Amino acid sequence: MNTEIRQLLEGVKEGSVSVEDALVKIKTQPFEDIGYAKVDLHRKLRQGAAEVIYGASKTVEQMQGIIETMKKNGQETILVTRLSAEAAAQLEASCGLKYYADARVGIVGDMPAPSGIGKIVVATGGTSDIPVAEEAALTAEVLGNDVVRLYDVGVAGLHRLLSHIEDIAGASVIIAIAGMEGALASVIGGLADCPVIAVPTSVGYGASFNGLSALLSMLNSCASGVSVVNIDNGFGAGYLANMINHMEVKA
């Protein structure tokens, strides 16, 4: 996952990067303290993906300061999650942010070219699950992945999912997002030969308990290879899928 460090070291080896420049890059202060936040500047070096801004409960001024610090230190694409439309409108004007209302996600900068080993499939049980799915899909795209969206392919009409069997078979990782009884993850887990990340959503009637029913169903999946993130956690699923899709053989 440490692609940036690998590229830096390969540059030194090939002679395109001097030892001095590499040392400066590595020695740069790992975070910048701006009073209300300590912005992690080395996260991409350590983990392969830069820091993401969680927008809920932050003021517009705080987010502006964090974004400016990231941009000043060379972060080209910045992801802001759980962002309100009101805050997004102000950040659009001041920071050039693009807002995706369904996902409550804001992105500063251009999407990177896909660099993963394969494709990430994001599938939903119903149309009502799309906001969580878009949070997952946009997170994966910001982190450099090719994403295929399969929306409204739930078990109430299984033929809809089976019509996309080639996409399922060709995926390197699949994110299965569903509310109600959460059965989609088990069905996909029984068809796919890749890891499946299940995301329960708070979509459903009273006895679904705001996603708890789907969460428990997914945790009790009889399909091997299914892991589960928290209710409505599209970001967590997209991030984990990115890590899987960028895995390298370690010597």
C-alpha cells in the first residue's frame, strides 16, 4: 500500500530523485498543528491514503483551515465526508469543492486515475440504499479505484443481480449494501470469488431497528469471505475496498 514511499525509493534507485530530496520528503514534519486540528501530513506515506476530513460537527472555518493546510502540503485530492449542503455551499466558493448531495460528500481537486489491481463493484439492495453506496463509491474513486455501480439488485428480484454476473465474477472486491433483512451480502458472497464487504443500512420498517436487523443478518452470513462494517458506514467500506484493491505481495 505504501506506493508513494516505493515510488520515492525507486526514484532514488533510478537517479530521478536525489538522496537529499528524498530525505526532505521523509523528514518533513509529520503533522501540522493549526490549533483546533493536527493535520496528518504523513498518512499517505504510512498507509497509502491521505487523511480524510469528517465534516459533521466541524465549522466551515475549521474545514477551510484543514483544506488549506492539506493543499499547501501537496495533497491534490481531498475528501470531506458527512458534509451538510449549507457548509458545502460555502466551501464551494472558498475552496473549489464539488458537492455530491446524495452521499453528503465533498471533493476538492481532481479524481486520480485508477491504480488498483482490478475493479470494485458497489451493489445495493434497493434505490433507498444509494446514498450510502455513493459514499462508498466516491471514497473508492478518490483513492484511485475503478468502480462499477450495480444499484437496485436486491433479493426481492434476484434475476436483476444475476444479469450482472460478469461484473461480479470480474471484481477484485465487492461492497454489498442493503437494509431490511440484509440478505444481499450472503447472496453475493455465495457467487463471488473475491472479498465481500457488507454494509447494513438504516433503511427498513420498524422491526429493522434502524439497520440493526441487517447488521445482525450480515454478521451471521453463512457465506465465507463476507466481512461487515458499521451501519451506514459507506466511507469505511470504500476505504477497506481500496486497501484490498491495492494489495501488493510483500517479500
